[in-house]
Amino acid sequence: MQTRRAFHEELADLEHQALGGLDLVENALERTMEALGEHDVELAAMVIADDDRIDGRYLEVHQGILSLLARQAPVATDLRLVAALLDVIKHVERMGDQCVNIAKTIPLTGHEPPIVPELLNTLLEMGRCVGAMLMQAKKAFAARDVDLAQDLVARDDAVNRLHRRAFQLALEAGDDPDTREWAMMMLGVGRALERMGDHAVDIGEQTAFIVTGLFREFRDASHPVPSA
């Protein structure tokens, strides 16, 4: 019994560390969007450098889980949590990489890029929506709240609509070559944010897996629901 108690305490600590990784990503995203909005090259460089913290968290949790499995034989319920945590921390690491991808575009756009205000504002709104999704995914996982996790799909739909709007605005950026170059770079920003929203939904799906014991996608990516 003492061994099992120690096992569950260590597993709970690993879950806390994995979900804490979402806090690191949310902070990185907030600073990334601030750097994008203010064209702050120094802040963008800090985001890139600080990605080592997110990578470190990934390694810490991943290696901790493997070590735990080597020493203990989890039962079915615990094994679901172990599998889910491996998936969650993978998404954490990838979302950190997306923040880096966005930050790297900032110095490439020039000292004073010819910004299209509506396009920039659309991307900043995407960033706010994705940040809210990250925190909702964390809350749903911690509380094992399947309904809250399922609601991430609706939030992701809003992000996707903004992404389509950003794409259209980039296409309509005008004839000035510098403005069009900036707009094309912003397409990469929109894509990175859209992928982060998908990662948040994936974490929600892991919440449902822990609760039900069955893995299912909240929606079939090969048969997307038509937009309204």
C-alpha cells in the first residue's frame, strides 16, 4: 500500500508539472503576441531563448514518466493517465515551438514594417483566443471535465474563422511589394496560431480519454463540419 501511495503521489506530481507546462506556453504566447503587436525585436529574442524552459519541462516530465513505468506497473486507470500525460507534454513542447516560429518572423519584417492594421489586429485577437483555449484545456484536464474539454471545439472554430479572415486580408494587402511581403509573413503567424488551437483541442480529447477509457476525436478531421 505504501508503494502504491508513493506511485500515485509521483504520478500526481508529474501531472502538475505537465499542466504547469501549459502555463509556460501561455506566458510565451502572451509575450509573443506583445512582441508582434509592438514589433519588439528584443522581446521576440527573449521568447526564443526562453523556449529552453519549455523544452526542459518536456524532458523532465517525459523522463519522469518513463522512470515511473520502469519502477511500477500501473493499473488500467493509471495507465490511461500516464498515456495522456505523455500526449499532453508533447503538445506543450510543440506549442512552445510555434511561439518561437512566430517570434522569428518579427526581426525579418524590417525595422518599421508596412503593417496592415486590420490584419495585425485579427492576428492579435487569434492570440487572445488561443491563450484562453490553453487555460481552458488545463482546467478541463485537471478537473476531468469532459464538457469543458468538448467546448474547446467551439472555441477552436472561432480561431479558425479568424484565421480565414487573416488569410483573406493578407491576399488583399495591396500592390506595394513591402506590404505584401509583410502580409505573406503574417500568413505563417496565422498558421502557427491555428495549430496551437488544434493542440489545445487535442489536450481536451485526452481529458475525455482519461474519463471514459475510449479515445475519440471530438470531430473527424477528414470530414470537417461546413462553416456557417
